[in-house]
Amino acid sequence: MNAFIAGSTKGIGNQIGMDLLNKDYFVYFNGHSLESTNQLKLNLQNYPNSISNNKYNIIWYDLSSIENSINLANEFIARNIKLDVLVWNVGLTDRTRFGNINSKEWNRVFEANLSSPFFFIQDMKNNINPGGKIILISSILGIIPDSVSLSYGVSKAAINMLIPYLAKELSDKKITVNAIAPGFIDTDWHKGKNKKQIERIKNKSLAKRFGTVEEISRVAMSIIDNDYINGQIIRCDGGYGL
């Protein structure tokens, strides 16, 4: 079985990819920079379970643009690569305050978070095996508004609406389409936040902490193992905003 994880050199995507390796999938990892893909290669070579090189491939491709997403889809099609699992974990944000947001940055965020996965999936529709699973990584900020990252939140809300549309379009092939909406997860995404800001975020959830990449990956594994979950936005947020 084959899995492609867009945005998987670290964080949530990497954990999902590693868990799928351990479930005996052939995993196509992806990173947007040569540095990140080289680091992943070293990590996999030193992995305790001694994963064989013939169980994974690492693709260096910046998938934040529609053009690159379509080009990669065409490469998969040309090589007749069929997927059983597709996870899209590429995302950009812009923390410019309302009143100063410009169209270039707005469009850049929407292209990366919404348009690129859409056109990749559209082109790959015949290269996803019947019974396949598509999972898009959304965000709790696509459900609960935040004071910053306006374009990020709205683009993730659009992903949440895209999910049921794609589920209907692909239902004839028994392909399920779902999204996971994580809360605040302990990854490098938040490394620029100061301690006071982090504590303020933690106190907005019932869990009073950030989530872990392992917790998000376990949700992904549950979706992959269950044919009856379809068209859903699954929150894994520690009770954020309650």
C-alpha cells in the first residue's frame, strides 16, 4: 500500500508518515527545502527499527503553489503511482493585522492552504485506489476565529467546506475524504511565541496544554482504518474554546 504525505519532514506530517511506515505502507515523504529533506533522510537512516530504504521515498518539492502541486501530480501519473492514503499537511500563515493585509499575502496563504491541495487531488483522482483515504490537515482556527492569522483561519474554514464536496465527488470510488482540525500542537510552528503567549493559549483549552503530534497521528490512523468515517471535520483540540 502506498501513502503520500505532503509536508512531512517534521511535525504532524512526519509523525503520520512514521506511523504509516510502521503499518507497512510505502511512504512518499515530502519537504519544501533541500535542508529539511536531507535531515529527514538522516533521521530515517538512524531510525531504531532500521527501516529499509525500499519502504520510503523523500520528495523535495515546494507544494505551496498550484503549479508545483499540478506538476507533482503529473509526475505521479506519468510513473503510474497509485495511492491508498493521501495526507495534505502543507500550510502557510500571515499574522498581519486586519487593515494592513495586502492581496499578495492573502492570495499566497489561500494558494498554499486551499488551492494547491484541491488541484493536486483533482488531478490525482484516477490515481487514488478504490477504498483510498484522503485526509487534509485543517485547524481549530478554521472553526473558532482567532485575533490574528485572519487569512489562515478563513482558508482553513474553506478547507472544512471543501471536505464534504470532495467526499461526494469521490464517493463512487469508495474514497473517503476527511479533515483533522488540530488545536495548538507542540511543534516548531509555535517556536516564535513567548512564554506568556503560550500560557495564554493553553488556558483557552480544557486540557491546559498543547497537544502532541502523536495524538493527531492517532486520529489519522483511526480515519485510515475506518471506511465509515467520511466527509467529516474531526476536532482534536483539547477542548479549545470551551
